[in-house]
Amino acid sequence: MAQRVRKAVLPVAGLGTRFLPATKAMAKEMLTVVDRPLIQYAVEECLAAGIEEFVFVTGRNKGAIEDHFDHAYELETTLAQRGNKRVELKQAEQATIKPGNAIFTRQQKPLGLGHAVWCARHWIGREPFAVLLPDELMVSSPTCTAQLVAAHEKTGGNVVAVMNVPREQTKSYGIVAIKTEKDGLAEMTGIVEKPKPDEAPSTLAWIGRSILMPEVFDHLDRHEVGAGGEIQLTEAMAKLIGTQPFHAMRYTGGRYDCGNRLGFLEANVAVALGRKDTASETRALLERLLKG
């Protein structure tokens, strides 16, 4: 029986250079989609999957993330005293992580995603854990991470979320090789970091959501530099294939790459259109703008 997934690693140390000047003094993970920051969507996705313990791997100028998930006593007291701000008070309280359930550790040098995940090793210990890249916003029910947890309970071992991408875009992703697929799950035979389109083993791209076994730290401990001169998580993952169960789960929900401006804009529109409280007004706004 697969061990329950209780913990998640959220690497949030990136500089967010594609969003300058907005990210000059603000963490890119605090950019908001409609009315909540990207990092909160990732945490809520975990909570919906039964995960309640978080390791945030941060960098300089990321203090706002820690503050966001703490109690804002002055704000909450003021909202409570006003009496007519119950909705706003609930929204503020829902952004708080339970005491003792969040750890913040720094990746002091930008040595790659694999190194960022390695920085969480002591808090994860020897149990399976989720990895979420917060600038990939997933919208589905059940959530992408909940789907991964369910798949892990079936297969044990490692499970990564994948989606088809155009072949010319394979150079921007970790691309997986698989055996026969059944019911959206396929045994993996390999994963290659950012291959040239004519060398990619498939068009199935890893999309920033995974359940990984702790043995991945054994490979990350070696600090081997790979593609792009960085310590790559995908290359450590590749070394686990064949030694323990490793599956790709085809994700069919909405995915928005908020690491670039157009994807971020698309996410705002899609989320606003998908919410009952904003859908009609957003649709009317878009129609008005398109008419010029």
C-alpha cells in the first residue's frame, strides 16, 4: 500500500525577470489572478488533495509570501470590528496556513530546480512528497495534485503530470517517454530535459506537478550539473526510472503558464469567466473591449 502524501515542496526562489518591472521588489508568486496570488492557488490545490504541510523554498525579497500565509492581526481585527466585512474577514483567514505546517527555507544561489527541491530534503525526510511549480496554474475538479495523489495510491512510486505540447515547443519542457497508456496512466521509460524537437522522445511534457519518492534526494545530493548548467530535477527523476515505479498521468484540466505575460493574462480571463461571482461581468467587459 502506498504511503500517504502529506507534504509539498513549492520552489519560489525565481527572480521573475519576465515580469519586470513588476517583480523588481515583489515576488512573482504574489502576482494575482483575479483576487488571490498565484502561490495561494498552489496551496489551495494541495489542501484539496489532503496535503497540509508545506516547504517553501524561497530567495531574497520573498518575505511577502511568508507574510501572506500568516495571520494579519491588525487587518483581521479591523474587519471583525466593522461588522459588515464578514466575507472579507473570511477571505483573509482562509489565506492562513495552520501553525507549524509551513517551513520557509532559502535557496541561496540560483543553481536550478533540482537544487531548490534538494533544499527541502531535511523537512521532507523519507516519505513521498508533492512538488508544485506555482507559476503553472491548474484549474480542474478534482485538482491536478488530487489526481496525482489518487494515481500514486494506485501505482505507488513516482507520478508526474503530463500534457501534449506542439513538437516545436518540446525544447522548453521536460519530455517523457512512455510505454502503453491505459486510463490516462502510463509507465515511464525516460524523461529528457528540453530536447530539440527532432530528438524529443514524444510530445508529452511534464507540467510542473509531481509526486516523488524520497530517493530522488539521493541523486540530487550529488549536485550534478546538467542541461543549462543547472542541477536539473528531471535528470534526477530520470535516474529513478527502472529502479522503482514511475508513471506519467495525463492531465486534462486547464493549465495556464503564468511564467509569461500572455499566459498570465489568459489565466486571469479564464479564471474570471469560470467563477460565478465574476463570469457575467467579465464576459460583458470582454465583449465591450472587442467591439472597440
